[in-house]
Amino acid sequence: MKFILKIFPWKRTINVSIAVIAVLIVFNFYGLYTNTFYLLKPNNYIFPLLSLSHITFLYVLWFKIKEDELTDPQMRNIEYILYAVFGVYVFKTIESLVILTSYSNFENHIIPASFIPMGILIFVLHLFLLGLTLLAIKYRRDMVGAYVFDDMNQQIDSWE
């Protein structure tokens, strides 16, 4: 674990997470079977909208670490939303693996040559995003602190 923490300190974790999310948003519109981009399918816009909460969490994490602030109820709520988004990330990872392994089901069809390389790239990026999300949550726990709101001074709304 210490090896991963040395390779991905908190700043690099945030920056790489944002880059991976941006690449996956683009690939979310890509159709592996047809090698085309589908911009008019409403289902393709779910992942980008949900990933906005992840980017918000990363910004709040960066701000809290940079300013050496403690947690607040708003950060807690954003992290709870991130847990639900993490479930969507798990679903998208499994979905990309199922699509990738369905290659042999379509032997009689014309499948683009980019199917396997792009499928592997998208699957690895989804796995990478899962790991980076867990690492960001770990950095929140280690560097910002736990969600303890018993102290009166911590009930101050720091976002106003």
C-alpha cells in the first residue's frame, strides 16, 4: 500500500482522476461494436452527469487539504453521493468487461479491428478509476479527518 501512496500522492491522485474521468466521458459516447460515436443517445449522458459529483468531491478534497481545514456536513454529503456514483462505476466496469468478452458471440458479423484494443483500454481505465476513487477517499480520511460533528466549533458552515 505504501508503494501506491508513493506513486500517487494526493495531488497526483486528484489530477489523474480528473484526466481519467475526462477520457472515460469521451469513451462513454463510443460504440465498440460499430466504431462510431453516439451523441444523440440519452443513456450516454448519465455517466458524465454523475461524474460531476466526483469532480466536485475532488475539488473539495483539494481545497480542504490545501487550506488545512476539517470536514464539514457538505463534504460528508458529497462523499455519500460519491459512494452511489462508485456503484455506477462498478456497473460500468462490469458492463465493459461483458462487452469485451462478448467478442466470440459475433464471429459471423463484421466487428471493427479496434474492438479488442479499445475494449481493453476502456476496461483498464474503468478499473483505474475505481482504484483512484478509493484512494481519494483514503486521502480524505487520512489528511482531512473523520466526520465528527460533536464539537460546537465544527458546526460552522464553512461554505457561506
